Amino acid sequence: MAQAARWIRLGLVEPLELHAAYSGLAAAQPADGAPLLLWAQSKSHLCLGQSQGRGELDPSVSVPVVRRPLGGGLVWVDESQYVFVVIAPKRLAPGRPARWFSWALAPAVATYRQFGLPAYLNEQDIWLHGRKIAGSGAATIGDCAVVASSFLLKFPAGRFADSVAAPSHEFREWLREGLALAMTEWAE
């Protein structure tokens, strides 16, 4: 039986506010609480996964950098994305964390399909026409399973590539080309 969730819309927020909001809500949520869905846009920033360090970044990065409490790799977050975070008591989540992605991201995949876009889940990411359109990260915070992703309206592949630590100019060009081939966006 489905349980009603509470929708919380933050609007456009600062990078630290975004990550503090879902972290704080999850930490404060009781084990018998209702699921929450946080919806927001954030000002531009780079977001490191919980086990990553600044060594992942080019020293000349000009946007704020935040380390999130969720797993996953380095991501670019900005106003051209609608970030959503599923925060649910672990009792409602399907067992092991590896199974949380299909459970929490199914509504996002269904949304793409309602717009005529044949999106599908590929492990913990959402793909469209053989290219990644959304990544995700997950963690246990307090008594909650937390899964975050976004609807990627536009992706600044060049800015992202310029932000990643690169051993050479050739590597950075290879990264730009690879991102253009491997990623897609809603606008496309």
C-alpha cells in the first residue's frame, strides 16, 4: 500500500542550504514518519560525493564547492536543474541501499515517459537514447533512506570539464568530447 508523502518546495537556494535542508530533514525525521519529497533549484556549485576530496577539482574552480552526505561522484548543480530528494524512513525502503535507486527513481522515469521520452534506469542513473540524463546519490541519514537526483534541463559540459582536475589540455579536451557523447539534457 502506498503511503502519502509530504512535498516540500524550496525554490532557488544557496548550495549549502540545499544540502543542509535534506540532511537536516532526514536527521530529524522519526522512524515512523511519512516520506518527504524535497524539490529545489540551487545556485551554481560543484558537489563532491561523500568520499571525494578537492583533489578531484581543478585549482582554478570559480564556483562554490560542497561535499554532500550522499554517495556518488562529482556533479555540477545549477539553476538549470530541478533537484529532487526522496527522504523516507528506512522501514519503507526496499532492503539494501543498492535497491533504493529503482524504488526512488521510478517516478522520475515515469515522468520522462509521460512527456514521450523513453527514459530508463541504468543502475543508479537515468538514461535516454543511450546517454545519461540524470545521476543520483544515496545514503542513510538518521532513520531515513535518502536518494537525490535531478531533472537536467541544461548541462554546461564545458564548464564542468573545466572544473575537473586534468593532467593535461588533451585530457580536458577528451573529457569535453566524452561528456558530449555520454550526456544528454532535457532541452536537447
